Amino acid sequence: MQIKEKKELEVTVDKRHIISIGERLYTESVELLRELINNAYDADAAEVRVELDPEKIVITDDGSGMDAEGLKQYFIIGSDEKVLQSVSPKFGRERIGQFGIGKFASLSAATRFEVITQQGEFAARVIFDKNDWETARHTWHLPCEILLPDFARGDGTTVILSGLTKPFDIEEAEEKIKEGVPLKAPHFAIYLNGRRIEPRSYTGQKIPVLEGCRYGLVSGEIIITPKTMASTKDLGIDVKVKGATVKKDLFGMETWGKAVARIKGEIQANFLPITSDRSNFVTDTEEYQEFLKIMEKVIAAIKKKLGKEADQREDIRAGRAVKEALQRIHRALALNPDFSPFGPIPYGEEKGIGGGAAAADKRKLFEPEVRLEAAAAAKPETPIVKKRRNPLVKKITPNAIVRKIKMGEHNVSVCLDFFGENNPECFSEGNIVYINRDHSLFKRESRKAAAYTMYVARLLTQEIALMKETKSPRVAFNRQSKLLKDAFADTAE
């Protein structure tokens, strides 16, 4: 097919489509505040004041303002000015804005958009009236008034939205500002109706994040808040680009149940590609996939911290259960002196239970085997249960719980530790009773607060009864039953 003639076709965009695009991109009217404040941030503003009332919104900044060329660029959709000049000249900020649609989207929430700007001796006002703009369908000329500069005011820009068509709630606006603008940036303060907005802060266990990949740095801080401060209001971690939150993400933590409500914090990754409405990331990119790999490590670290915290709580519960069980058994042995393998036990003498010295007890118990045998040699007349030549337990874990009580002439120790799911529920060596926290029965019974102490006492009385009577299991069983009954006599009344 031969070419007869070449021509050029003019491509035009109906201005109503610009407003329509803005309405779709910024479904919440308060998001417009985020865009306008971030424009002030990009312009090196140190202070932004937002005045919000039912009739209009006024946003004033003390940034660099705009000259004639800057004002022209401001109203060009898709201008690459901020891409080419990606760092601000005064504070060296990485500029947030990219697409230049936010100002047009403002007309989805207001009928009039007014910009007053000053830079040095240049000052101007542009009035962007929605009705006038749509009436002049094919022209793009906006009325611009050149003003006398106000040197007392100095450089900066004021944006006025009037004829509001959508309501703006102050609390909602404050939350959106906290979420979507770089409040933690140095030399940057935002005031809403005269009150400074402070960035969100949380108390709890802090997990710092600093990871690099071939595209850039991922940094931030995750907070595991106390249970009392758990909140479902702001679920997820803020993922920020250039100081502004793009979205919140749970990164798979939605399966964690109530624990997810305790995870707060923010992650910064400036290399992530974002959608034009700044509400999400372009996920089918190598940059985003690299980011997800780093976040997998971060989530694993959070899970590990929560696991340790749960272990600490369980250790406290276990320590209390053992302590109470020992005290009750001490009383039961005092009431039944014939059952005691440790000699007579004075009634009411409940002392020597290890609490804060548990860590020291761990060290003494197992360099101990020698220490306990030496004690036996020093007092041969006192009956002590024989110890194995090859003890079953040669080493305990750092998480072992050890409690000790004076029983007559001897110290009796209890050690709760992890001995494996296939090993016995409990056993004893010398005057040490070991309880296996890996055993399925322990796992089941330890979840029941009311039965925890009774369960531990059952195991201890079983071992004590076997220390006294090794020939007849029936006699040992009857002694255990009597000790348990006397140990918990007060609870049966």
C-alpha cells in the first residue's frame, strides 16, 4: 500500500476527563490534603498551616514559592519537573510528587481552586474555577494575576479550596495527614486549625530494620505493643516511600489471631514503584519482589520475639505452679512424716524455695552431681536416695525452671525443662525431680490455669512416694493419693 499523503492529528484530552480521573484516583476527599501538603514538603517548606472549616480549606506554606516558569509547570499534567529535579535545593529532600494530578483532583471536592504564590519579587494568583473551566471546553488558559510582592509574607504558596462539595472531618483529616505525609522529617511541621500534628508513636518492644538490596535500602522500626495497647484500628505496618505512607500491609500476619493487633510501625523503601494515586505498589516488578524477601525476614523476627515473650509468660506461670505445689507438699509431708524419704519435716516450716536465685541453682545443680554426692559422704547417717552412676540428665537448657525447698535435712529441687516428646513425663535422680515440658500431657494440662498446680503436685508426689517405697507400686500409689489429699485439703472445704 503506497503512502499518498502524510498528516498530523491533534490529540486532545477533554478537561472533564481530568476531573473524572482525579475523582477515581482520590476516592476520599481528605486524601487531597495529603497531596497538597506533600507539594509544600517538596518545595522545602518548614511549616505548613491547614485551616479547615465547612466553607473552605486554606493551606499555607513557607516554602520556596514559584516563579513564572514554576507556576507554568505547576499546571502541566504529567510534568517531569520533579523527576528531573528529584531533590529539593534547600533541605535536600527526596521529592514525593510525581504525576501532578492532585491539584486537578481537588476540583472533585471543591468548585474553586486558588493558588497564591511568591518567590522573591515575583508574586501571582491563579484562579481555577471548575464551572468556568468546563464551559471553555477546548481552551487551557487559566486567569493569572500578577501581584505586588508582599515582602513581609516572604516566599511560599497558599492554596485555597472553596465551594466544598464533600465534607471534611477534622479527626479524619488529622489521621490522613499522620499517615500520608513525612511528619518525622527534620525542619517540617504541620498545623491543623492551629494545633501541631505530631507523628504517631507507640511503646513496646522495638525491632529496628536496616536491610539493603540491589535496588536500595529498606529501613524502619517495628513495635510490638503491650497486650493492653493492642488495637485493631490501624492494623498493619506502614510502608512508606519518601516519608509518606503508600499503604498498610500485614505481610501474612492476618493468620496470627489477636497478636496481629499488637504489631505497629513503619518501613521505608524509596525504591518501590507506586501507582499514580499513591495507594499501592506496582507489585509485578523485581523491586517489589526484592522488598517482599526482606519483609519475610522482618516478619520472622517479629514472630520470634512474640514466641520468646510467650515463653517468658509461660515460665512465670510454671514457676508459680511449682512453688505452690512444693509448699503444699511440704505441708502434706509434715502431716505424714512416715511418708517422707527425707526424714522428719517440721510442720509449718516452709522455707528455702528458690525464686530469684533460679539461675544460680541451675549452675549448682549439675556441676552439682559432685556437690550432691559430697553432701552424702559428709552425712552418711542421713538417708539420701541413691543417684545413678550415669545420670540421665547431664545438661539443662537455658530455659529450664529450677525451684528448691528444704525438706527436713535435705534440699529437694524441681527442674522443669524440655526433654523431648518421647521421653517420660517426669523422673527423678537423687533429690532432684525432673518434669518434661515437651510431654503431651504437660502441654495439655499447663494450659488450664486452675489445674496447673494440681498437675505439678501430682507428678511431685508420685516421685516422692516412689523414693520412699520402691518395692510395692500399690503402697507408693496409696501414699501419693494421701499426700495429694492433704496437700489440697483447704481447696476441698
